[in-house]
Amino acid sequence: MLNSIPNADMLDQILSEPTEGVVDTLGRLDGDIIILGAGGKMGPTLALMAKRASGMAGKSRKIIGVSRFSDERLLAQLNSAGIETIKCDLLNWGELESLPDASNVIYMAGMKFGSTGNESLTWAMNTYLPGMVCQKYRSSKIIAFSSGNIYGLTSIVHGGSAESDAPNPTGEYAISVLGRERMLEHFSKTLDIPAATIRLNYATELRYGVLVDLAVKIANGEPVDLTMGNVNVIWQGDANAMILRTFDHVSTPPFIINIAGPETLSIRRVAEQMASLMHKEVKFTGTESPDGILSNGHLGHKLFGYPRTSIGEVIECTADWVMRGGEILGKPTHFETRDGKF
């Protein structure tokens, strides 16, 4: 159960705490794990959880994090935890080809924010690069991150898009992410690569995420836009655990799974609850739309169980963290975007 979290070090410990299921999965898994795009918002704690779970399972394996790694503090943190780090421009074939082999790949690299106006790089990162990675790691298991954005807007009353629903992406970012999925599917079939596609919607912790976006607006007296009136969120620690357990389900063609919280949250209600906790007033703008970017996480919950951390705990901790001046990454999710332009 979450309580008031005093600092970022303790937060990382909580976000990387393995579940029993993760320990079991990584105990069965053979070989090293390489994480491509490990320097992003989610990669560090995912790498830390993989390292901790491997140790608890008695597995002596390398956890290798690959990224441009512009933050030297992050490099030091990962290295001190026993995670090997490699600086790499993945789009440079020579650098990609020089990466060490690994039996298990987690592909997290991609481009979302800044994609509008930089469409060619967006397509290179989101669609071309996955094909390069499949060629490089044709003898590995590959778990690749995707996004709930590929479903497009869906009616709130339908309970979110399920894995069996046909993609209906809006905007070049979402279309290019669907391209990523298709590249993985193609190479999984033609090269016989066991793979899985993670449609994530939305991971949150105390430094970034939809709930942080709301808390920061409330703290600053800025209005909360209600147009995207409903969302799914899942605590990042629970998302990390579910993603690592997906190694048990890789297949050819790729296994597809939504990683999402069980609730469809009302932005209005969450903002009002946060404002009360923060002893602030909340201002609203816009009117709730009857649809949104919503994912049905039932399959993940059936396979892996419900998230350990309730959304009520996360709301309370986020409000507390922001009011105490805790570290914020300053990377808004732009969850309210409805036209697909990021």
C-alpha cells in the first residue's frame, strides 16, 4: 500500500519492486535481457525490476540498458544497481549492429512528442527502426511497446477498446505506431521471432503521468480541460510487472495485450478529489466528449491479476507529492489531445 513517498530514491525502489509472478517468470526465462530505449520515463524502473527479480530468482543474467543517455545521473544510478549501460543511436545501423546479442529484447524506443512537424523522423523511429531491430535480434524473443492511441476514439459506454478490435488510428504518430506493430508482425512471421506487442494506456507515477498533469494544473491555478473527459491509468510499478510477465506469452505472430488500469476514470471527479486533498480550488474548461482513448485491460488482469496499487492510493500520493514540491519531469502526457497531433 502506498503512503507518502519521501523522495525519488524511495519512489524508484517502489516502482521496481518485483511481484512474485515476475520472479517466477524471470526464473523460467533463459538468457540476458537488453532494453532498447531504457533512458526514457519508464525504462529505468523496468530495468531495475528485471535486475531485482532475476537476483531473487537466482538467475545470473545481464540486464543491459541501451539509450542515448544524456542524463549522467541516470547512468550512474543504473550502473550502481548492476545494470550495464550502452550509449547508442539506434537509427545508426553500425551502432545498432554492434550491440551485444541477447536472448530477450524489450523494445521501448519511439517518438511521440514533437512528431507533428517532424513526421519523417517519427516514421523512421516508429516504423523503420523496429524492422532494423528485428533483423538484428532475429534469434531473440522481442517484447515491443505500442500505444492505446492506435485504437482511436471509442465510446465511453463500450468499456474501452479490446485487443480484438480493429485499429483506427488518428494522426501520423498513431499511424506510425501501428506501422511499428505491422513491422514486428511481419518479421515475427517471416523470421519466426517469438514476440509480444504491449498497448500501454497510460502508465503513471509521481513525476509524470495523467494524474501529475492534473495535480500540477490544480496547484498552479490553471483550468483543467474536460474535453477528453475519461482516461485509463495504471501505476507504473504494476505496468512494469505485467510487461515483464509477458515473456511467458510471446508467440508467432505476436501476442497482443493491453496494459491498462481496470477503471475508466472521470477527469472531473479525479480533479475534484485532488483539489480537495490539496486544499485548492479547481477550474474547468470545455465539456466532456462521449468518447476517448480508452483501453480494456481485462486480458491483462485475467493473466496477471489486478494491479497491486489502487488508483485511490495513486491519487492521494500524487497530490501529496506535488504539494510537497517533489521532482516533476516536466513532460506532460497531452492526454487531452483528440486530433492525434503531438
